[in-house]
Amino acid sequence: MLNLDREARFDPAGADDFLDALPPHPAVVLIEPRADLVGARPLLLRTADLRRRLRLLLGARDPASKRVNLREYAAGVRYRITGSAFEQALVQWQHACTLWPRAYRERLRLRPPPMVKLALANAYPRAYVTRRVGADALQNTLHRNSPSSRRGLYFGPFAGRRAAEAFLVPLLDLFRMRRCQIKIRRDPAFPGCIYSEMKMCLAPCFAGCTDEEYAHEVAQVAAFLNSRGASYAGDLARERESASTALDFERAAGLHHRLDKVEAVRRVIPELARPLDGLDAVVLQRAAEESTVAAFVLRGGRIADPFLLHFAELASQPRSAEQILRNVLEPSGPDPANSNAADSSLAATNASESCAELEDHLALLARWFYGRPREGEIFFAEAKSTWPYRRILRACSRVLARQPERQP
């Protein structure tokens, strides 16, 4: 947890000296009420300029103004200087959870982002858009090296429900998996639906396919989501080349048309949308200290507290910056995703709290990623959990180059 590491007591008689001593930097601040105010609660804020914001709240009251004034309310402040809006949001969320465990989402206006879920625990799985992350997501992170044990595959997050549906609808058009929400009974007398009549569903509702055929179709959808469509597109491209070599041009043309549809679906996938248990990335942001980059490591969608890269000190160290990054992103010992994310989640006394925490992390990540303008950069783990270290280091120099000058 990123603590509010600075504290100052407030006395209205010395308000000017108090305000002049505050730094004019971005910060998260907690205004503590006086002890004699019964029932008063602290106020948690984030601001781009701590001194200016508190001067408005704690300065001399203007009788002609209707602005809120806390001069007679505040007993002191605790705050943390932050280097970026991403860090501010994380710090504010951490302390809001402690102050208002039941109402922090409403206070922060924090809503879980939509995701596409493939419900593998169902006898006849289907895919749909949801904002809730179930306990099966925690199990997936724990058993991320054994995809066959998944009970649900989460893919996302997306910017909004409309974006998620814009991906899901054409995805389902590529395959013949069911879209209905009814309980499948495999009754030959069941009339079916329009999708079965259009040959866009295998129709397990009236035993239009075997269980093995439906399981194969679901496996294709899961493979598409796991590879973000790359595996399916590659298979179609190879089949098209084989058909062309065999002079079966009609089949090659059909495969080419289907490949165009697959590529159209892949183009609407945002860079952030991935299988949740494979959402491993590093977010680079400015740090509050000079010549320092804060690296926020994501494991399975969970945001860890930042690791600071002090580039002013790295020149005098025997290890290179790349080696330091390797030690952070590829620590020796157990799988960090299992030990840091899943084990801590499953060890919690209330699984729903762990799911809610994961939803919050995804909400913070999606709010930053899809926000405009977006400060900082993000890099995802590549195949076999490798990282683009050279690109990350070049991005660090860009982040430092954009670092604003501090006000005196």
C-alpha cells in the first residue's frame, strides 16, 4: 500500500505559514477533522496542485463566496506527492477502500469495465458480456499453466459495453456456438431459433449436434480468445495456401473470404483486451522524484505497487537498467502470478472481496488506458512470458523527457 507519508498539523492562526510550506505538486491528501467535531469524517482528495487546492479550502473565508471552506473543520492533513494521474488514482483507491469499505466505489465513481466471458463451466458454454469477475477468474490465475482446468475464460477489459458487444457479435458470427440463455435439454421436439435455421448455431437444444462437435466449436472460440485471433487466422492462411497449391481455387476463395472476416474481428480488439489470467504488463509513469520512472507491474490484471527506477543513480551501479528490470519482471522462484496474485486472493477470508479487488484494479487500468489524453506507456509480456526490455528502456527515456518542471 502506498502510504500518505507526509503530515502537517493545521492551526487557523498560522494558516499562511502552513499553506506556504506545502509543495505545489500533484498529490493525494487526507484532511483530518478536529477531535471536538462529533461525527465528522476525513476528506480524501486528489489534486494537481496541493498548495493551491488547500489554499482554497483552508484559506481565509470570503463572505461573498459560496465555496466550501474547511478552515474551522481541519485539524491537519496527511498527503503523498505523486508523479502521475495513474499513481494518484491507485493511491486514492487504496485509502478510499480503508476509509469507506462499503461506499468507496460510489465515492470514486468507479465501475468495473465490461469483459467478454466464455462460461466453460456450463454443459454447453456460451459467451456474453459481463462486468462481474467470478471466483473462477482467481482459479484461472492460480492454474494459468493448465488451461484445461478453466471454468470460465475472461477476455478484456473493454472501454464500454458497446465496444465489448462490437467485438462479441462478429466473433460469434465466425463460429456456431449458441447465443441463447435457455437451459439446454437436447429435446428433438424443440423448435430451435432463428440462428439454427440460418445454420449459425449447432443447435444443441434439439440435439442438432453431438457433445463432441459442440466441444470442438467451443475449443475454437477459446483458442481464438487466447491468441487474440492469431492462431485461427494462421490456420486459415495455411489452409488457403494448401487449397491454392492443390488448384482448388473455389475453396481457396472461400477461405480467403473467411480470413477477411477474421481479420476484421481482430482489428476491433483493443490492445488492452486479453485473456484475464494472461494480462501481464508493465505501466511506465513519471515518479514524484526527479529523473525517476515508476514501473507498475500487472500480473493477471492486478496492479502492484510501483518499482522505482532512479536513472540518476543507475550510472554508478554495477548492474545495468535492463538487469534490474529483469529481476523485477522475471523474479526467480515460484511463478509470481501464482504467489503474488492468486495465492493472496484465494487465501482471503471472503472470495467476493478478492473478486471485487480484481474488478477495481481492472477499472483503474481501463480508466487510464482508454482515457484521453493518456500519460505514460504500457508494455505487455510477449510469448512465453518474455518482455521487450529494449523497448521498455527507450520508453523510460521518453517518459523522463516529458517530465514537467517542478514549480519553485
